[in-house]
Amino acid sequence: MNKDFIDESLEVYSEFAKHLLKISNKNDLLHLSLTNINTGLYFEDVFNLEKLNKIANNYSNFSTIESITKTLYELIKKNQFQLTTGENSMLLTFLNPVKDLPELPIPLPYIETAFCE
């Protein structure tokens, strides 16, 4: 196992519900998932370096998935992100990143409803 392997979860809140956010790096890919605590709905997206560079507007100072995961994990621990709802997606935005990592809005496929049956 890579010494920089990270597999962590924490509770986060959207406009409508509490979620479990999980971040991990496996096989040189960044995995981000959200689980709605109330409904159990689960969504995951996987990012490689190329996809992350596109999200960051072709900002190309990303070195490895491991270093990105570690940075994102540190930002999550410090609550340096915001979780917002969008049309058919959740937007996880990491704010004020450390050196060489820009503000990184990460869209996750998601359908959020205001009411649970």
C-alpha cells in the first residue's frame, strides 16, 4: 500500500440534508463520494490528473493523485470547503488551497430533493 494512501470520511451539510463525504485515492485515481444520511442515496465520481486539470481551468501544477488527495483531506479537516446544491449535482468547492493548488470546484453527480418520504 502506498504510504500516502488516504481513505477518510466525515459528515457535511448541504442546503437540504446531512451527508457523508468520503475521499480516497486508489490506483492513481481520486475518489469522492457523497451519501445522503436521510435517504441513503449514494453518488461517487472518480478523477484522474487530466480530469482534475480540466476542472481547475487547465491549471497544471498537480503532481500526483496522492499529493492532491492529501491536500484536499487537509482542507476538509480544516473545514476549508463549501458544499452547495446545483441542478442534478452537488458542488464541493475547496477554498483558499495551499500553495500550487487552486480553488477547486468539484461537481459530483447528484439529485437532491427538499423532502424525504
